[in-house]
Amino acid sequence: MDEVGVFEHCIGAGRLEGWFCSSSYDNEKTGWGHLESDSFEGHLFFHLQRSPSLRGVRYFRRDPVAFEVVEFNGRCEAVKLLLPSKEQNEEVWKVEPREVLGQTVEGRLSCSWQLVKAQNWGFVVSDFFKGTVFWHVVDNPEMVDLEFSQDDVVEFELYINTTRGDQVRARKMKFLRAAVKDPVAEKAEESSQRRLEKKHRWLVNWRKGPPPDWICKGCSYPNFGRNKTCKVCGHPRPPREEWPPEEEEELREDWRVLALLQPLGRHPPSP
């Protein structure tokens, strides 16, 4: 599995927790370092340029850290690194979510629409309360068909879900506006989106067998599937997205055999 495949489930999953593989002394000399976490296997790269809050901060190997994962230039990286002490300082003045029950507040989405579509739920954060709050598409029908990004701004109401052990949840969620992103994060998200779309196209058109025979679009010459370019004019083979499904190809082959046998008075073998 490639590097992106190892960390793919962490992209857009919100803030994760892990620990440093080296000290601030070593990372300051190189300008970069690595993290480990229970959320994935292996080492995740980070660059201090994309985590300015670490500049001048002293930490040691195995010290805990919170971070987010993005894909940048085909490589997964940890960004927005934050030490627990800094997180606590940001949260100290905020109230518990239960103290704003029934109120409509503004907040930010913690994951992208692709992740929510796959699991039917997500989390939101807000400047009005501590931590994160769970939300489900059943309680927020307006979010079902929307394509949103992490950190996009929404408004919602907090309530108690008694069927889940008095859990605080968000409902009546409405999209307000897209998040203002820095160029690096926006480029990383676009790259991640293109990779996911490419992977989806490959899965849709995946074949167990070899490439199908094809007719050249340039000169109409019939080519074997193994030919990457036309034997006559050099026109490239159609891309995988244009290949017919294997079931259709097998049916076409059955008709071809039947057409060859009928003039000879033979019958095709029974399956």
C-alpha cells in the first residue's frame, strides 16, 4: 500500500492525537519531523512551515500533540500541530455544550462531505462551547446533498438525544458560508479530491481480465487489447474509463463464437 493509502482514512477526519518522534531541538535544525499515532501505522511527516505554532516551543520525543492530516503534492502530511497546553488555554474560558442547549449557535464542520456521506455522521466545533459535538444526517436533512469542506461555517441547535444515553447532539443544521482557507491547505484538499475521484473511476472500471479489443478512433483499425497504440496510425488506446464492462465484453465474445459456429452447423457447447 502507498503512503496516501496508509493515511487516507485520516484525511478530513478532523483533529487527531499522537506524539512526536523527535524533540524540538532536532526538528528545528531540519525544519521538519515525524509523528506517530494510534490512528495509523508508521510515521507521518510534518513541516514547521505549516505549523507555525511550534516555532520556539520546547517539546521532547514522545510528547503528545494534536494535528490534522492533509494530502499535499501526493504526500500525506500533518498540519496545524498544537500541544495540549495550548489547546487547554484556548478552551479554558468556553462553557460545556450542555450549557447552551436549545440555542442556535454558529460553528465549524470537523470533516468533509465525503466522510459524512460514507458514515452518515460527523462532528462540529464552535467558539461557544468546549470540545466537539456529534451530529447525524437524520437530524440534519439539509446537509445530506451538500458538498462541504472541513472548517466550513454552519449554524445549528444543540439538544439531548435520550436514546443514546443523554448525548448532546447538533440538529437543524444550515450551511452559512465556506471557510477562508490558506493556499497550501486549499491546494492539498484539491489534490486529495482529485485522487479520490481517480480512485473511484478506477474501481468502477476495474477488470479482472486483460484490456478489451478496441477500434481506433483515428483510422477505425481493429486493435488487440494489448496494443497501447494503434498499429496503423499510432492513436492511443482509449482510457480505462471508456472500456466496456467485463460482462458486456463476455456477452460480445459469446455472440462472436455463435456467429462462427452457425455456418458450420455446429452448436455452441453447453455451460
